[in-house]
Amino acid sequence: MKLERLEGEDPRDVLRALRGALHGAGPALGLGMTEGPAVDEVPAGTAVVVTTSGSTGIPKSVLLSRDALTSSAMATAARIGDGAWLLALPATYVAGLQVLVRSLVAGREPSILGGSFSPHAFAAAANTMASSVGGQRVPTYTSLVPAQLTRLLDAADDPTVLGALRSFETILVGGQALSPLVRERAEDAGVRITRTYGSTETSGGCVYDGRPLDTVSMRISGGELQIGGPTLADGYLGDAALTASAFLRDPDGRRWYRTGDAALIDGGELRVHGRIDNVIVSGGINISLDRVEQLVRAVPGLGSAVVVGVPDTRWGEASVVVAPRGDALRRSESTQLEEAREAVAGAIGSHARPSRLVLVDELPTLPSGKPDREAIRRAVVALH
């Protein structure tokens, strides 16, 4: 099957090519493939190849079939309802791509936020979506990453922005863990949100508010979360070894994706604790940076913080908190660091306390809107 690489990131170009790819009338669509393998053919049934470096900097080209993408879209509609969608994320990122897929599956044209993201541009786009069919209002939806939601809540003293946020039936929020403080702010503002968990390999979000979509299965093996169901990718283009490592097959033929996330399932609800491999060894003790970050983000003013591991002459490795300067809430850096260290010591132990707090004007991000953890780590190391 032919593969057509899309050079730019214009969402309208993506939508046009995606329409043909989903209906089988056009070639498969290649997104972000400047770093991907130099091939022109993909397996039959492939709709989109999404190449993403993620936070590791190692590119992976994920094969997503028409069946996987549409299964995800239909399962989402079954869970949260059908309606009109606003694209506020890059269309080359799986969460943005799925906004377009859901729109096409529902037979609706998506609204598209043009230019760079800002609260007022978002509000203007959202406030043009009001429509009705047979006298009934058409529900509206959008998908955001936590950093976008935080910016919108920061601007919600503007009635136009707050009204736009409240106009959505629900806002899917994923891409990274959502801080409890941000979630509480959204609830207090009357903004309806749905926390999502998933990856490119699962065609985007597949677990909503801790519960899997109806067609999705979850299991824990060796402490690692594995996902099954029709939304799974077919594997990685040009990398059979990585495909075999990440996608398992039971004797009965059922496929599972190894997420690499440490998790547990409590009463049918998923609780993700962080990446299995996002661990440092400090003073001979293993420390989960994801767990430290979760605790640090509960400290006022550090809700957007990122925790990275760096070499340390005394302990071997140590954790460092990096946070936007604007979130400091007019408190001293030393006060914030001490509160973060106390929170971590109280929950994990004194050995896990972060060594430093670094305030920056802006956190570097990936095209998906997630923090670029590798770039942040390199910048902290360079400060020495």
C-alpha cells in the first residue's frame, strides 16, 4: 500500500488526506516522518503512520489502521456522546489526529483553531461552534493537554474565556498526568473535563477517568500495565524487533501492548504510578521520578513542575525540580523548594527529596504540548 508523507502541519491538509485514507480511497498518510524510515510502502489497511520521538528523542513510526482509528472514535462517542469537535492540538499528534477522525466518523466538519494557541483564540473558536439540529443543541467537545487547560484557567477571569470553557459537554485532557490542583480549579470553575490515558500505540486515549473504553481491556503483568483491544496499532514501521517487544500475543491470538507504565487496577479503575524506566538510583536506592513529580505538583505554585534526574557527585543521581517562574505565586524559591522536599519526604522518605529547584521563564515542550523532558534534563545538567 502506498504511503504519502505530509510535509507540513496544516490541519486542513491533514484532514483532506485523512478523509481519503480512512475511506480507503487514498494512500496511507505519513505524519512527522522526516525522522522516520525511508519507505514508500506500508501494510494493507494502514490509514496513518505517526512518527513521534516522545520524551526519549528516539523516533518511532507507529502503524495505525483504519479499523483501529475508527474503533477508537466510535468507543469515545459511546462513552461521552456524539457532537461537534474543536481541534486545538497539532493534527500531527495522535490526540489532535483523533479529533479529526471522530469528526469524520460522525460526518461533521471539525472546527479548527488557526495559528498559535492562546486563551482568546480558543474562546473565539469555541464561541462560533453553537449549532442545533431539529431544535436540539449539538454538544461540543475538544481535547487539550494539561498545559493548555492551565493557561485557559489562568485566563478564566475573562468571562469570554470562562464561557467558552463551560460551553463544552466535556474536555478530554491527556498527554500527561493532570495535577490534582488543576483538576480542582476546573471543577470549581464549572468546567467539565475527562481525564484520558493512552498513547499513539493505542490510537490515543483509551482509558477515561480511570475506566477503559468499552472495547478496551487492561491487565497488569509484572507491575506493568498492558492494553488490549481493537484500538491497538499494528506495530512500528520498519522495526520488527521493537514491534515484537512492545506488542505481545497470547496463545489464543489476543494482542496486548506493553505500555511501560507502572500501574495497578483497583476495583476496575486504573491508577498509573509513572514510567517503569523513569527511575534514578540515589545513594543506592531506587526513586521513581514520576512519584516525586506527582507530589511536587501538589505544592502551590509548582503545579506545572517537571522533575528530572541528573548526575550527582555525592549520591550518584539526584532529582531536580524545574518549574515556570510565573507560577511562583510571589513566594521565595527557597520556600517552594522546602515545601516540595517536605511533601516528598512525608510520602516517600527523606532519601527521595529533590536536591534543587530551578525556575525558568518557560518549559521547553514537544510538538504535542508535553514537556520535553530530555531537553529539560540537558539544560539542568548544563547549569553545572
